Amino acid sequence: MDKIELKNLLFLARISAKENEYPEIIKKLENTFELIDEMQDLDLSDLEPLNNPLELSNVTRIDKDKNRNDKKKFLDNSPESDEDYFNVPKIIE
Amino acid sequence: MNFKQQRDNFRAKKISAVEAVEESLRKIKDDQLNIFINHFEQEALSNARHIDNNFDDFIAKPLSGVPIAHKDIFCTEGLPTTCGSKMLENFIPPYDSTVVKNCLDAGSIMVAKTNMDEFAMGSSNETSYFGAVSNPWNHDLVPGGSSGGAAACVSANLTTISTGTDTGGSIRQPAALCGITGLKPTYGLVSRWGMIAFCSSMDQAGPFSRDAFGCAALLDAMASYDEKDSTSTKRQDTNFEESLSKNFGSLKVGVIKNIQELDISEDVINAYETSKTVLSGLGHKLVEVDFSELSSGICSYYVIAPAECSSNLSRFDGVKYGYRSKGEKDIANLYMNTRSDGFGDEVKKRILIGTHVLSAGFYDAYYLQAQKVRRMIKLKFENFFKDVDLIFMPTTLDQAFEKNRKSDDPNRMYKEDLLTIPANLAGLPAISFPNGFKNNLPIAGQLIGKYFAEDLLLNTTNKIQEVTDWHKMTP
Amino acid sequence: MAQNDTLIKGWQPVIGLEVHVQLMTNTKLFSPAKNQFGEDANTLVDLIDLGLPGVLPVLNEGAMKQGIKFGLATNAKIAETMIFDRKNYFYPDLPKGYQITQLHYPIVRDGVVEVNGKKIRIHQAHLEEDAGKSMHDKYDDKSVIDLNRSGVPLLEIVSEPDIRSASEAVNYLKKIHQIITYLDISDGNMSQGSMRCDANVSIMKPEDKEFGTRAEIKNINSFKFVEKAINFEIKRQIKILEANGTVEQETRLYDSIKDETRSMRTKEFANDYRYFPCPDLVPTNITEELIESVKENMDELPEEKQDRFMNSYNLNEYDAGVICADKETANFFEKVVENADVQLAAKWIIGDLNALLNKHDMDLQESKIDAENFSELIQKITDNTISGKIAKEVLEEMWNTGAKVSEVIDSKGMQQISDAGELENIIEIILNENTDQVNAYKSGKDKLFGFFVGQVMKATQGKANPGLVNELLKKKLS
């Protein structure tokens, strides 16, 4: 993994790190990649991936509303808000 | 004192709920092992009073009058839920998790929330923002993780029951290192509603207690079908406590062929061999099982778990709740600084790994491949279970280790999940129970069962605990 | 691939549309919060929509049925198994930091709609959750977030790049609009955002084998702007290519005030959405039984209704087409003809009523005209209570005040005079007063017949029954 790849990864994850920390981070990540790369030798081409271990299907809910209004609770519990909205620094599009 | 005694005392009116809670809180306030993140004196006493005042309503409930500690990963309405992280240090959920609600309805009284590895990522309870937890048997050693606090709590007799979660071994491994019994149920048996997600397709909540009985009663309380959780499964009306006295007869138990080839310590192997004798003595038939191909489970786990966690933790952005980095002037910095400050190193590392393995160009080689390994492991177990009813193996490779352990192998801690991970990947139930003692430290064995065989696991463990004393040892 | 009548300066525009449609369901896609427009900010937010730690999604079966309806209406393949994926990216109005959508296993695939005789293929339609809203005008240094819309069910309809002009794009959009409103899948309101459209536009030379680089145009919120935005973009791309430049693959925003498209601020790194199946949800197998039950409970499609109207009501194709163009009008018609003459009703709806609606730029719903009242109007014409001419005045009054037909007729004394005796007397008087014209008529000036009719009408303030007047006059003058 090179610095540019790490920079991209950090951005995708919205995590920051100083340039001088990059080598250490890359080393840590590469150690883990070494571990997980061991499964590359396995030929599993005839197997379907398994997402849900019990392979459940068809779970749905009836289209009926619960009529809850927790506006005040949610806004009060937030890091920054006014009477009606969550507040964040200005977003420039 | 174990859970059954404590509950019997309440039911026989020998000790009130309030007295039990006061006793527990006394010990909690004296705790030197950093087991707890928060405790709730007022609420617990008020709750206990309510139970005492409505004795008749609660006498028959599975957890009647018994204090309980919940891993701080379960949302508790109106009370802090930190998940061991700075990100949620002051987070007060506006709702209860199903597990907490179920335990409350079952008559237990929550006295505290236990310390844990941050966002359930770790095997030693050293990554918590609130500091490491000490093993009750030896304070220089780790209790295991991520449910280290919950295991230590029961081990040190601060409560007789506690709840934990197990994604790669986080109930079974701390149970093993602390000398208590811990069970990871079949995936879907216990609702994940309100349980802060780490790896959604493997996370399962489960019980800790000294013995199978306590675990059975707690599981009876915890497990329920929940329509708010799409991955929840129906319970099939099993009463685990009642199942303890059933007679399942002689079972075929798979044991590990060539255990010497795995990196397991002498002491653990010896305890394992002793247990095999106990199992035979109980009338079970031992059948050798080849475990070698299950070792690729570690690779699969350390792709899938980081992948899902990288996505699950994206919601922590400082916008709606939790920690927010102060004084940020633009949104980009808000995200970056909130997440960089709010998360610890292990969490950040796993998020980066997860982000990488899901990236374009790497998805097939990593994520897809890992899911195929998972399929392979599930099929292997299906095969095993054609010939055996249960599989018996050690829980950990070694006993409790020192805090801040240095190792030449940077992946050592990950590799130590070798024996617990396969059950998580396949979603199978598994129980860890004490089966030995050496170097003044406990050793444990693990039974893995077919889907929804918790009754068989608990029953078999119970039978073992009727003829052994390991589970009775206290630090 | 080229359609000669759509070439512009020798270039072939190629257009694909992505239409996001908010589904009309009671609740959101994965949470039981109410799915409603226009409420106070942050009052329609469930724990799940806020993305709190520990919350989990559960699929709304109503939303799934809406998707199946759309698939049936467009002759599409309905998925045997549909799977939801997570699309991961950060934005303040996306609470979980990912959107639950469908990438590889959408609910609907390979549909087709017919637009003016041309088939336009639908690549797929998939279910996904809407994001909340972020707004930037309230404060100088802050933006605000409203999560009411977070989690609202969307059906994203992606066409193949089969469209060849801006006007064809508008017609396609109108067709989609007709389908979704007909089937009560959505109210298709572009100005309120329940139907949103992005256009993928590229141009190529007719002889080229491959499509050109396409630009995605966003922020188009009316049918009119769809046409303008696409036309601008086509011209912009032609200009670039004619100057030997290259069109960039990018996202552009349409500015309706300046009538131009503008490049969005390019991000430093491309966004990798890292799709993977959502582990909190399980696959859904859509059975034949489910599809059948949706079909049975589904309202008629426009074409079906048109056919039925032609058959049951004996309407001609044109009339049936106009009446069935929107569901409201069709329903209105059916109610009206429960008690009134079909052909007359059709004539009046297509003619006078439509004229009023267009003049005042209103929908039928918004007007004061209701079906029962209108039906009575037609009945009163049929039974000769009023003449057609008077009926126009009555309709005008109904439009303005919503008054009942019988009230209007009575209060203004508009009843038609159909009494033969009464009319004969009036005719007598008219003919006696106009003997010169009578003689002129009798000696061959046939055109004067109209004069006599007009005089009778004048004398009766237009209330004389025209047919009867004709009949009696003819008799008297023969």
C-alpha cells in the first residue's frame, strides 16, 4: 500500500492522520493484509458467498404507522441544534 | 454464591431485591478492577423496591430479584451507553434495547454497565476509552474481551449474572480467561435491537454466569423473537432452565483430531484431555473430527468483521448524537476531527481495513472470497453434524495473558480467536465452561452445537458441572 | 441507433433518464414513521430514520408491492429474489452514513414503455431510501438538517439510453408520470419533489458505433425544465465537440434561472461507494402468488381503461384517449355517465370542461366541479330542460361558484321553452311582424330561415328549444 492509497482510504473513512504517521499506519494495515491474504490460496470458485448465516428470507412489515413524534428528544440529544433542525457548519455545494 | 442460590433467596424471601442490590452496589463501588463504566444506584434501588412491592408478580420470573450488569453495548433508555468509546461517552439513548427490556421484565435489576473493548473490537478489554479491565484472578492480566468487564463482574462475584456479546468469541473467550460460563446463542436467537452494531451478521448477545444454570435462566429471559430485527428467529418454545433436567441420553461428541498440530498450550491441552474423560464417563461417545480446514476462518473473519464495522460506524459523524469535535468551521473537518478524536486506534484500524476490503478492485478478492470461506465453514459444520451431536474443543489457545503484551507477531491476538471464530461465521451456538486450573488461572472447554441446540449445550455443560468443581472456583 | 428527425447540426443526441419516484405508502421504507409531505421539520422521524446506534431496518411490504405494480405496468421482469445493498458515503442528511438501495438484484428489470408509438426500454427499477434535507439559507455560518424525508421509499426508474431528443424525454417522463399516478404508486409531483429526474446526455455522430461520453444533469424539477436542460446540454456538447474538445464525464447542475448546466464542484477523490449486501436485511423471494395478488388488486392501466371505455361506452379511440389521459378525468367521466348520456358527456368533458381547466391552469380536483353536479348538467341538456347554449352559461356559473345545476337554472330562469303551444304563439307573432321576410323566404330566399330562428331566440332570451323551433317554423313556413 502506498501513501496515495492510504490517503484515499482515510478520506473514504473520514479519518485524519498526519503524513508522518502514514508509514506506521501502512505497516499495521499490511500486517493484517498478510494475515487475511492466506485465504487467497483456497479455490472456492464453486461456492456461493454466505451473507446471513441462517439464510433467512422474506421478513417484511405491514405498512402501518406508529405515529411517534420525538422531535424534541432527538434535537435536545444532539451536539448542536435549534428548535427545529440539527445544525452543522455551512455546507458549500 | 451462584445465581440459583441468589434467586432462591429472593423467592424464599430470605433476601429482598433491595438488599441484593445494595450488596451488589457496595462491591461495585469498591471495584478496583475497572469493571464498570457507570453504575445506577438510584434507578436500581427504585427498581428493586418495585419488585419487592410486587413480589407475587415477580416470584416466578426467571431472574426474579437478581441484580444484573449489562455490557455497555446495550442501549438503556435515559441512562448512558458508551460502548467503551469516547464517541458515545455522554450518549443517552432514547430507547431500550430488547435484551435490557427482556431482562427487566424477567425480574432482574440492572445495577451497572460493564466496561468493554471499544465498539466490541478486541480480545483483552484494553482498547476501552475508559481504561483496561483487570482479570480478577490476577490483576496484571487481562480478563479477555470484548466483554471483559461483564466476565470479570461475575468472576469477582459482583453480580451472579451479566450480559455480553460475542462476534468472534467475545463472550466465550473472557468466560474462559475469567473462569466462568458464557454462551453464544445461535445467530438470531437473541434480538439485536438496541445492541450497538459491530459486525451485524455475527453479533449475538448472550449470558454469563458461574454455571450452566445461571446461563440457562438468563438466556430464557434474553431470547425472544423480535419483529424489529429482520435477522431475528423464532424461539421454538424451548425453556432452557427446564431443559437442564432433561435426559438427552448418550451423545456423539466430536473431538479434535491432531490437537497437537494447533498452537494450543500444554496446560489447555491437558485440561481438554481430562474433559474428554469426563464426557466419556457421562456416557458420551467421542468421535474424532478434523478441524484443520476451519483455520481459514480467521482470514474470513478479519475481512467480514472490519467490512461490516466500517459501514456500521459511519453513522458516528457528530451530526445527530454523540461526540462532536468543537469549533469546526466546515463540514469536512467536522467529520474528520470528530471521527479521529472520537475513535481509538484499534477501531480506526479496523475501519480502514474494512474500507479497503470493500473498495472497488478489492471487493472480489477480499470480501467475496471471505464470504465463500464462510460458506465453506458452514458446510464443514453441516458435515460434522451428520456424524456428531456436539463438537468439543478448547475455547482459547492459552490462559489469561499480561496487559500490554508485546509480541513478535503483530497478528497474534487475532490468531488467538482461532477456536471461537468458526461458530460465529456459521452462526452456531457455543458455550464455554471452566474445565481446568493451572498457574492459579482458569482454563476452559467449549461445546459447539447445531442451530438452536442451546438446550443441549446447557444440559451437557450442566451434567459436566454436576461431576466437576471447576466452575465453583472463585478468585 | 440514429433517428434522422432528431439530429441536431448533424449530431445524434442520446439520452437516458433516471427518475426517482417517492412511493405513496403509509410508512417509510424501513421504518414505521409516517410517509407524508409538508409536515414541520423533524416531526416524522423514527429512531431508525435518525440512524441511532443499535437500530435496525425492517422492509415495508407496501413499498415492495408498489414496485411490483410498476413492474407489471411496464411488462418488466419482477425479481425472483431481491436483495438490498448498502451504498456508503458521507453527507449530513444521510444519518447512517450509507443509503440502503438495490444494486445487483433490483425488484424490477427490463421493462418497456411506449411513447408515441416508440418503445423506450427500462433498464431497471429499484427500491431505495430517500435522504433527509439539508438547507443553507437559515444561517450565515451553519446549515440545517431536516430528517423528515430520511427513509422515505423511492423507486428509482432507470431507462436505457433509448431517448433521442429533449421532447421525447419529456414525453417519456409524462408517460412514467401517467403510469405512477394511474396506479397510485406516487403522486408524481415534480415541484414537491415526489418525482425527480436526472438526465444522462451525450451526443454522437450517426455513423459512430459507440455512444459519446455522457454528462449527468441534476436539479431538474419540472417537465418544462427537463426539455430546457437537455437542449442546453446538447448544444453545449455540440459546441465542445465541434471545437475538437472532449466532453467530460461529470455531474452538472441545471440552473433554471440562467437556463444553463454547471459543473458541480469536483471532489478531490472519486467516491467509491463500496456496495455490499446489507447484513441487517435478508433477501426477499417474490413468489408468483404475491405477484398475482398485486395484479388482482391493481387498478387498470391507462391503455386498459381506454380499451374498456371504447368497448363498454362505445367511445371512439380519440375521445377515449383524451378522457383516459389522466386517471382523475377517467374516474370523473365514469361517475358522470352513471346517470347521463355517454356521448354528450364525453363531448362536454373534452370540449367545454377541458377548456375551462386549461384556461385557469387547474386540475379537476382543484376546481369546484364535481361529478354528480356535472352529470346533472348533461342530463338537463338531454331532457331538454336547457339548451346547449344555455348549458354553457350554467357551466360557467358552476365553475365560479360551485352552485348546483338545478339552483342555477331556477334562479336564473333558464329553463328551455319546449312547450309547442307557447312556441307556436311566439312564432306566429314573429312571422306576423316580419311579413316581408316571410314573403322573401317563400319566394326562394332560404337563408332567411336562420333569421326567423334568431328572432325566436331573441324573443325567448335564447331559451327556446332549438330543435322544436326548427320543426315548428318549417311547418309554419311551408
